[in-house]
Amino acid sequence: MAYSPEIANAMLQRQQATAIIAAREKIVEGAVGMVDMALEQLSEKGIVELDEERKAAMVSNLLVVLCGDQNTQPIINAGSLY
């Protein structure tokens, strides 16, 4: 059955949107797992002790980096964390 160009375009957009959402869900799922693993290993190995505020900032930063579309740019922190 032949569809009009408008209907075919709308169907394609819907199909693409569904694929994008599914891909984003996988990306977020993986990112959350990686953040959880990073926090767990930092704690287990005693590398750094993070209070809840610092932990929240780290989680936020990692999720932005892991879920973002753009390549990240390195930033060197020359100051203290506290």
C-alpha cells in the first residue's frame, strides 16, 4: 500500500524518535551503572571520602559527561576540593 509523502514522513519520524529514546535509555542505564561502580570502588578502596554534597556533584558531573552528545574537554583543577 502506498502512503502519501506526509504520512510516510510522519511514520519515519516516529520510528526515529522511538529508536532515539531506546538508545538514550540504554545510555542512561549504562551511565548510572558506571557512576554507581565508581562511587563504590572509591569508597571500598579508601581513595577519597565524599560527603553527600560532593557525592551529588560528582554524580552530576559524571552523568553529564557519560550521557552527553559532545566530546568532553579536560579541565585541570588547580585548587582544593574544599
